[in-house]
Amino acid sequence: MTDTRTERKLRALAAAARQDLVAPMAGFVDLAGVREAVEDLTKAFAPLGRVQHTVAAKACGLAPLLRFLGDLGVDAEVASPGETAVAEAAGLRGARLVLDSPAKTTAELAHALAEGTAVNADNFQELARLDALVGPTPPRSVLGVRVNPQVGTGRIGDTSTATATSKFGIPLRDNGNRALLREAFARRPWLTRLHVHVGSQGCPPELMAEGVAAVYELAEEINASTGHRQVTSIDLGGGLPVDFTSATGGPTYADYVATLLDRVPALADGRYSYVTEFGRSLLAKNGFLVSAVEYTKVAGGRHIAVTHAGAHVAARTVLQPEHWPLRLGAFDAAGVPKTGPEVPQDIAGPLCFAGDLLARERPLPLLAPGDLVVAHDTGAYYFGAHYAYNTLPRPAVHGFTVSERGEVRFTPIRRAQSLTELVADAGAEYVGALPRA
């Protein structure tokens, strides 16, 4: 018996309810689903030859999950000292890491070079810092430059990084930058990579392919200018969008590769190696949040279910619901899907502002205290990007597998944050340090 992702989820939810793992809120990761996503990724990109797949740690940088992905052959893209430290603790370090960030410190760059971590420089000033750090000995790290191809905006402006005025990368179409990039590579034989990323959710594969095409053309131009193949690899970034409105995943990796090769057939000729940095498309559909309903009420004729899942775990959904909708499911306390007439309900979180709502007037079977609300497709960002409003704790996260006999096994990924840890984060060690009034 091979369960589908939906069947695995239903089995896991019922088992979690029996084992009291969901109160008041917890996250769950379908490990078989993650494995299937990695298999789809590697199979789809096989026509491009040599590809290093990395997961964007920002999407769900939990150390056990990074280790699990690492064991599947997926390395990590990191963008902060914290993400670097977590990835290294998970056993991914050196050449298994790619460091991207628009604000790398000299200390971060020095650490990356000492470790042999790949670095994509964001700007000409960062290249000058690398000049001082690299020295006369060829570095162990693969060093590259992030280019903003300025190919336009996707559906969500906040997550589009290839706009005319994006803060990321060197803007390719600004006057003089193309020549400056050729010069930068000519002066630095250790620069061997170009990096492009046009954005995350909301950017269609066609726009992503336009960005890749622009950087591929630049690589060819640099190599012609230097008279040899100095640029040997292209970091294609990530950003494949996810369909949050249905159980299907949206564009597949195979769809994206077909779009890439239709736009730039030479990508498959073996002259370049590649890096990918997918996050949401690997993880979103393979995770879900579960919250207990604490109270229900009616206000102005509208039904409201108050849960423990709000902006602290779903900031984008709460603050920009038009761009980040979530499918929600209603279940009883045993994890069984609720039936009955659907009633428009606000699904409210616990935070102290009126807009803390996972959904407004969402038609669902009428919820009652003790019921469970499942927020689907939350395996990326929702577990890791915690918002500390109201000093609410980070929820526990569990990985799960389902055996051929239908038995569910849970493995801890992160325990729930304790109140003692919250108090420590609030500066408890310095209580009494301030002068008395």
C-alpha cells in the first residue's frame, strides 16, 4: 500500500490527536513527501548535467530537516550567520553551503572562505572586501557575483527581486554595469560563477527563465572577453511558485526545466554546471499546522473560532491574505474531518490585534471548542519564521512517516519552546540591572 500525500496527512493527524501532539498547536512534516519532492527535483534537472541542489534554509531552517535533506543529497543555501550555524550543526558545511545575502559582514565572508563555502557577492563593494580576504592563494570557495537581470515584477511585488530598483545584486541594465562586470571578472581570476534569482512566490517560470537567459548571455560575454571559460557555473536561484489554493502543487520542476530549455537550449550542452536554491516548492505541500479551537463566539452575526494559530506562525497570510491564502480544514478532537453544512467563519489567532485572522468568512463545518483546524501547505516558512508578538512560544514540529500497514511514526524535529526559554529571551538574566527610579 502506498498512500497519497492526502491519505498520509489524514492518518498522521488522527495519530497525532490520539497521542496528544496537537494541543494547543503543532507543525508536522511529511518525510515521504519531502523525499518524493527531492526525487522529482533531481529527475527534472538531469538534462542539465552537473547540478548542485540546495534548499533555501530560510524556508524551514530546522537542523534535523536540513540533515534529512542533506542525506538525500540536497545541500543548503544560507543567508545569515544564524542560518549558516544551523546548517553547519546539521552537518552541511564547506562546499555543501552557498552563502547569499545583501549584507554579509567581513567576519561572515572570512568564515565562508575558511570553510570553503561558496559565496555569491551582492555588489561591487563586497567584491572589494573579498579582494582583501582572498589573497594570493586561490580560494577553496567557489566565488561568484549576484546579478539583477531587471526583467520585471511578478504578481507579488514584495517577493520580486529582479525589478529595476531591487536591493539585490548588481543591476545589469544600469548604465555601465555590464562593462564593469566584465572588468570585475577580468581582474579576478577566482570569480567563476554568476548568480540570478528573480524572486519567490508570484514569479511565473517564464519570468524566471528570462532572468536565467540574461545571466547566461552575460556568462558567454565574460568568457569571450577573457578569452577562456572563466565562468564555469551558474546559480539559477529558486523561487518556483506554489499553488496555495488547491491540493495540487502548481508548476512542476519538469515544467520549469522545459521552460528553461525552451528559452535557452544551450543550458543542456554541458559547458556549465548549475546550482538551484528551491525552498517553498520542496517543502510547502509537505507540511501542515494544526491548532485546537479554544473558543467560539458570534459577533455581529459572524461566527468566530479562536485558535492558537495567528500571525506569529503565519505573518504573511494574516497581513497579506490576498497574496498568501491558506486552505483550512475542520476536524474534530479525534482528527476526523467534520461534516455538516458549511458556515462562513472567521478563523482567528491569539494575538492582540483585530486583524489576526487566518481566514475571513471561510465556509467550513461549524467549529466548536476542542475541534482542530488544519492549515495546509505550511511546510515552508510557517514553522521557521516565528513572529514574537505577544511573547508566544514557538510550536513543536514533528516529522512523520506512514508504514505499509498504515502505522504512523513521529520523530521530533523541534520541541515546543518553554516559558523558561521565553523568559530568558526577554532578558531575565539582567533583571535588576537597571537603576531603580
